[in-house]
Amino acid sequence: MISSIFGKTKPINHIIVLTFLFVLYWIVQFVGLENKFSPQQLPFKTLVLGVLLFSVFLVNFIAKRNKMTGPNSFAMLFYGLLMLVFTDTFADDNAIFCSFFILLATRRLISLRSLKNIKPKIFDATLWILISSLFYEWSLLFLLLVFAAIYIYEPKNVRNWLVPFSSMVAFFMIGFGMLTLVDNTVFFQEHYSFELKFDLSYFLDWGNSTKLIVYILMVLIAMIISFLKLGKTGLGKIVTMRLAVLSFLLGILMKMLVVSPGSNPLMVTFFPAAIFFTNYVETIHRQNLKEVVLMASILVPFLIFIFDILV
């Protein structure tokens, strides 16, 4: 039943996932986090929710447009389920905005596979990553993804390697000009301090460490199975999937570097994870087994969510 719904690209799939995330967001805010918003805060929280919901469209668009998955809606389903598992991401507005701009950058980088308008795409991707760094300075790690994409798709053109630097110059010139207007020219110096905000208590917490370790192991297993499948079928997606692997690894590294109360940038890894989970499900040809896997994929996150709420 689940595969019959999300195994196709239908508008109802978007409605289901978006409605689910809409309800989940407010449940977490009011029940899990016990937040009490003032009327002045509500518009900003609504904006955060809007960015979160639009991210679902981006995930689905990137996966379909670049043929990273088959013609189904499993990617955005897994994207929503990962939020259900790691509901503490809803408490971190910076993570939601940062992840959104990383998604925009990823869209441009993966589209380099067409070998058209390469320089504007590199410029845009770099700019989106720089904007994401306004929320988490360590997201600048994703600039490595830009240079990796250049190396993969068109490394011989020297000007391609210079484009990211031109984007950096433009970003800091515009940023410095705006900061001068608001009399806050020390923002860049203070923000890009790259302090290791390491909080050992996060990893000593059994629930946090267990979820993180299991999550990483499951993605790695799905990753291996996906590459084995691509190696046999020769679908021509291996290069694109390598960028997804690097994106996931950079996201995990970023998570390790930013561990402090109220901060949870793990959300930046949800897109590549959803892609690999989708590719794994697509390798299952027996319909009954696929239904069991999908049902478990939905049931387990709900059980984790209920446990987190109660505890």
C-alpha cells in the first residue's frame, strides 16, 4: 500500500508529507519543547516552517530532475521521516535555514552534469553556501563540494577554479557594505571565529549517541548497496552519487564540530541520506518485502518520536 502511494509521483504525496511536517512542527514546538510564543514571534516561526516545507519540494525536485532516484516520491518521504527521528532539529532555526541554502547549492552543483552554464552554476552554488555560513560558520566546509564538482565535471578549464573566489569576493563586499550601513562591521570577524563548540555531554547521552551511530551505519549500508546496484545496472548516476556521499560526510563532520546546547546541524545530511535510502528501496524487487521495509521505516521513527516525547 505504501509503495503504491509513494511509488509514483502524485500531488497527493506532497500533500501527505507537507501536512505531516506541518502538524509535527507545531507538536514539537508546543508539546516537545513546551515553547510559548508571543504574537511577535509567531510570524518568524511561520517563516521557519515555510522554509522547512519548501525544502521538501527542493528535495523532490533535485532527486527527479537529476535522476538520482526513480520516478517515485520516496526521497521526500524519507526526508520527512528523518525529521521525525531527529525532532530536536525543529528547535534549531539556524539548522533549518542552513540546510535550505545547502540544498539550493546542491541543486546547482548536481546540475553541472549537463555541462551547460557551468560558471554561473558554480558561482550560485558558492554564494548559497556562503549565505548558509551566516547561520553556521562551519557550513563553509561545503565549499569542498564545489571544488569536488569542478574536479569531476570540468577540471581542465582554469577559470572554473577561479569562479568560487569571485563569488566569495562578491559576498564579502556586499556583506561588508550592508554591515557598514547598520554600523556592525565587526560581524564577520566575530561570526567566523570557527570555535570548536564541542559539548561532550551530547555524546554521553545514550539516546543521542545511539540514534546518531545507528543513523550513520544505516546510511553507510544503504550507500554500499546503492553503489553495488549502480555498478551492475550502469545507470550513469555514480558520479552524481559520489557528490551525495561527500555531502553526507561533510554534514557529519559539521555535526561533530558544532555540538552545543540548542545546536543541531545534522539536518544538512538528510538529503543525501534520503537519496541513499530511496535507492536502497528501489533495489528491492519483491513487493511484499518492499512493503515490510517501508512499514518498518515509518513505524520505527514514530516509536522513537513517542519515546522522545514521553521521556
